[in-house]
Amino acid sequence: MARDREPFISLALYHLFKWSVVSPVLHGYLRGRIYGAKKVPRRGPLIVVANHASNFDPPLLSNCVGRPVSFMAKESLFQVPVLAPAIRAYGAYPVKRGSADRSAIREALRQLENGWAVGIFLQGVRTPDGRIPEPKLGAALIAAKVQVPLLPVSLWGTEKILQKGSALPRPASVTVRIGEAIAPPLTKDKAELQAITQRCVDEIHALHELGR
């Protein structure tokens, strides 16, 4: 039977990490602003789609949507005895090098069946300006498979947190804007997947252009 909520231990770890580390850093050091938090469904599976410009994006995004967000992580991290159970409880799932698309989709589907919100960066990699010039169709495909809504989120300013050659994060101003949930594609037809993906990209770009 599918769950409509993350496991209790994951929720506990999420709130512990959020209120002790991420939220103080976001609102204090990074002068963070969050808009649209009330638009996030609090229960049930959800796909959170966003732009990506910094390694800080996953914890910041999860903090701002107010519920744990499951992201993919390198398979090698799950071979570390103490780290592996901790990151699994926090929602990370392993992806094998060389088969990222297949394994990522399979693991994301498993997380959604367990009531998680799954985070997917539409570009797949970081971009220096936070734009999404070549979005992947994976998020729309997963949404179509399980009929789960997509929630567009814009991360603005995160590319300035860690500059090239610097070992310490800078006190950049960060703004996170959350849009309205978008219904999943009704079929796995490529044209429909592309249309829904582009709608997500357009919404994220529109939110991003609002700036600070």
C-alpha cells in the first residue's frame, strides 16, 4: 500500500537539521527570503522541480518547501557505514554511475510510492546563472508514470554562495519562490512530456526573473 507521508524518522531528522542548521544559515547568513510556501502540498507524493546553480540548493530547497525532499546521491556514499543509514533516512537514494537515467527513475518512483516529495533539477547539472537552457524530460516522465503533480521552485542567488577558488561560503542574498503545482502529463507521449517540461521551465524562469 502506498504511503501518503514520509517515515517518522525521516521527518524527525528533517526538522532537526532544518531548525538547527539550514534555517539559521538561510535566514541569518544568507538573508533568505521565501515566497509561496503555502502552495506546497503537505502530504502525499510530489515532484519538486527547480533550477540548479549551487551545491547548497538541495538543503535550501528542502528547507523552504517545509517538508523533506528526496534527492539522488552517488552510490559510493551508501557504502560508508555511518553515513549510509543517515542519508537514507534523510531521503537520499543511490544512483549508479553510467546508468543514472534508469536507476534515478526507478528509485524516484520508489520514493514517491513511499509518500516522499522527490526533488529534480530540470537541467540535470548546475548552471552558472540559474537558468535552464536544456531541460531533461525525466521529471515529466516520472510524473506521467505515477500521476503526481510537479511543483516549480526558483532558487535565486545561490550561485553566489560559493565562488570559484573560495573555500568558505559568502553571505549572498538568496530568494526562493514557489509556484503553483502543475498537473502531470496524461500520457508518456514525448510531445506532451516536452510541453509540460517547458511549462515548468517557463514558470521557474518567470519566478527567477522577479529577482530579490
